[in-house]
Amino acid sequence: MNSKTEPTAPAHYDVVVIGGGAAGLSAATALARSRRSVLVVDAGQPRNAPAEGAHNVLGQDGVPPLDLLAAGRKEASGYGAEIRVDTAVSARHTGGALEVDLEESGPVRARRLILASGLVDELPDLPGVQEMWGRKVLHCPYCHGWEVRDQRVGVIGTSPMSVHQALLFRQLTADVTLFTHAMPELDSDATEQLGARQIRVVAAPVSGLRDEGDTGVTVVLDGAPEAELDAVVVAPRFHARADLYEQLGGTMTDHPLGAFIDSDPMGKTEVPGVWAAGNASDLSAMVMVASGAGVMAGAAVNADLVMEDVAAAVDARAGR
Ligand SMILES: Cc1cc2nc3c(=O)[nH]c(=O)nc-3n(C[C@H](O)[C@H](O)[C@H](O)COP(=O)(O)OP(=O)(O)OC[C@H]3O[C@@H](n4cnc5c(N)ncnc54)[C@H](O)[C@@H]3O)c2cc1C
């Protein structure tokens, strides 16, 4: 019989990790250091890719995001993890394992799956926002606040949370304007807080942003004069990438800021054999938090496999 015509069985790993960002690479390193066979599948689009540097990263503050991940890939593969540039498109339980279809390289199987696929920032649908995202259009005071200290910052209001965002950025600069845009009417508490911190309120809808190169960004308003600023703050809706999770029978959990994959503190989800880490399961996780969650998930998955192997060894020894 010609062996070339026989279908090849999918490669089988202890663990397949979906996503090679801070969470996925940290999980893979913990697992590979525990001598587990690990495949990291990564489509290569980490959330902070548009940013110049990643801040609040201990020991490497300001490191370019892609440089940090290149170092992480090197570390994980140094312990034997396999890193594959590909996209996981579907997943299922099959014969006691988890099978994942990869767009370019076909199916792979694993005993356990870690979803570290991050989230999608759903930005306000306004001209200029997507183009300047991560540079002059910001969301997180801890990621980029220091970089705009003492500058002219405008907050585009989309929910009552925008008041909180304006107050946070006021810690970094005295020049903050809140454009009420799509917010509900400010209540008396919010009005008092904004006034007490000298935050200007412009009650007008924003119709778009214009990039002014070295001189900043113009906010174009409907029915009010344009405003010239250095940076604009928006509040994206955070939507965890969870297609595979839903295909495996999981249900996403709603959150005031978006939707995520619920898990226990070690990353274990409601779907048997599936863990989650990083922004997929924690919408507010910054790089170091995502990385920490990845290490925890990797350790928890290793412990789970250890106990499965022990149970099998006990049965084998007893002749069961
Ligand atoms: C503009 C901006 C700036 C930021 N700046 C900072 C900062 O300065 N400091 C900080 O601590 N945090 C910062 N953050 C937050 C930071 O981006 C996140 O904390 C971090 O990216 C979370 O890591 P993660 O591994 O969970 O997800 P990600 O880094 O998003 O990685 C997920 C990976 O999974 C891949 N993937 C997704 N689905 C699939 C699939 N089906 N198959 C294969 N691969 C898949 C993606 O392509 C991606 O490479 C910033 C965020 C933004 C938006």
C-alpha cells in the first residue's frame, strides 16, 4: 500500500496555546519549562502594536511592543515550545482531545487548550479615530498618560464612564476638555466634580478628528468651533476574541465595558479542557497582568495534566 495516500494524523501536543501575545507566550514558557509539548499559534496582531512603547513593564519600561514579543518567542522556543504563525479558525472536542483547525497548516490536537487570543478594541465610529489610534487617540492613562502630561487633552464622551476618564487624565495635565458627544446628560455630581477640577465641558457632538502632524489633532464639532489639542481620549468597547470558545460550547460574559471569557483565578473556564488568559478573560489586563495570568494558566494546566497522568499510572499499575 502506498503510504503517501494515507491521511496523516494531526500532530498531537500536550497543550495548544491560541495567541502569542504577553499572555500566550508566558503560558507557553511555563509549560515548556515543565517539559510539556506546546504549540503557540499566533496571527501576529497584538493589541498594542500601534503604540511606540509598552509602559509599566517592569525592567523594560517603554520597550517597543513587537520587540518584547520577539524576546518572549525566543525564550519560549528556547525551552522547546513551537511557535507557528497561523490563525486558528475552528475548534472541537474529539476522541478525548481538543482539535483546532489552523488556516494555513491544517488541524492539530491537544490534551488542553489555552485561549490567549486577546480582545478587539471597538472604537467610536468617527473619521480619524482608527488612523490615529495608539498615537494621538488614546484610552488608558497608565499606558500613555505620562507621554501627554501637561498637554492639551480632550475626552470624547460616550458613556458616564467618560467622566471618570476625564478625571484620571486630569491627574496628568491641567488642560482637559470633555466633549459630551454621545453621553447621557451629566448629573449634578459629575458636573460638580468636573467643575472642581477645572475640566472644560463642551456640550456638542464630535463629527471627526483631523491629524495636524507635529502640531496635534483638531476635534471637529457639530455646531461648535473646532478645538485644537495634542491628544484625544476615547473609550473603546472591549470585545474578547472568543469564536473558538463559543464553538466549544462556551458562553461569553457581558461586562459594562464589553464581553469576555469568564474563568477562575487560574484561568480555568466552564468548557472542559479549556483555559483562558490575558485580555481574552480580563478586559483590563495590561501587559504584565496578562503575562502573569499566562504563567498561572500554564502552571494550572501542567498541574491538571500531572494529575491525569498520575491517575492513568495508578490504573495501569493496578491492572485496570
Ligand atoms: C494602543 C494601546 C496601547 C497599550 N499600551 C500599553 C502599555 O503601554 N502598557 C501595558 O501594560 N499595556 C498596554 N496596552 C494593553 C496591552 O495591549 C494588553 O495588556 C496586552 O496586549 C494583552 O496581552 P494578550 O496576550 O492578552 O493579548 P494580545 O497582546 O492582543 O495578543 C493576542 C494575540 O493572539 C493572536 N490571535 C487572536 N486570535 C487568534 C487566532 N484565532 N489564531 C491565532 N492567533 C490569534 C493575535 O493576533 C495576537 O497576536 C495597550 C493597549 C492598546 C490598545
